[in-house]
Amino acid sequence: MNVKTKALSEEARKLSPEDRIALIEDLQRTLVTVDPKIERAWAEEARSRLDAYRRGELEAIPFEEVIASLMKR
């Protein structure tokens, strides 16, 4: 990291967690080219899964269980 980047990083660390997340997301958008077709497909999939969950066709797994499972790997 150069001096300017280090200084920016130090300043960013002073931000609230919410503002740091917003900054990260903003910077990430400058690095990743998003295909609108893929984004629409993912949005539709998410809506479909949520609808299925609400109809009782899908079971949710508590966040804590998912994390615990991942930590065992």
C-alpha cells in the first residue's frame, strides 16, 4: 500500500460500521462489471425463493446454524 492508500484506509476505519459497509460497496461497484441480465435472474430467483418460503414450501435455516456449519469446515 502506498502512503495515500494507507491514509485513506486509516480514515475509513474511523467511520461507523454502516458507513464502512457503504464505502466498501461503493468501491466494489467500481471493480465489478455487473451483467444486468444476471442481476435480474438473481433477483427473480430470490423473489421465487421468498415466495416459496412464505407459502411454506421451503424451510429456513437459522443464521447461527449456517455459520456454525461453515466454521466446522
